[in-house]
Amino acid sequence: MHIEIPKEKIRENIPNFMRRLGYQPLRDPRSRELGYVRRLGVGFYPRFHAHPSLDQNGNLFIDLHFENMKPMHMRGTTRVEREGQVLEGEAERIQLLLGY
């Protein structure tokens, strides 16, 4: 799922903005790519995983997916949802936090 956030709603840098939404930074140990996660409990899974990026106009795009379980194998496929009610609920939560 992709969420677009107008630049007018962003008042700080991306790491602080994502923290305000309840997400914590997480660097992938293999790719070294920085993403953000919001855990739904005390364990590492289930969690929302977000990859934010800015377009040329300064609008923020968040690529959001839901990881419900750890992969069974090191190189196995992850158990990821890219659409559905869980993600729609999270997108709605983000919009409510931002006031639109």
C-alpha cells in the first residue's frame, strides 16, 4: 500500500516524522536499507514496515506493508501483506494523526 502525505503536513525531518507516527528506525542487515517499523506487541512480529521517500515537490510517499510472521528460512519468502483491512486501518490511523 502506498500513502501520499502532502508536504504541508510534514514539519520536521523524516526520522522525527516517522517517530511521531509511532515508527522506529530499522536498518536491514543485508541490504543496509533504512526502513521504519511499528510493532503490534512486545515481540518483533507482527509489525508494520514502512519505507518513506520524498518526490521532487517535497511530498512524502510511504510504501507500507504488514509482516505477520518471521520468514521460515533465511532466504525464504516473507509473510507480507501489501493490501487489506489491516493496512487500510493503519492508513486511516496515520491520516487521523495528521488531521485529515
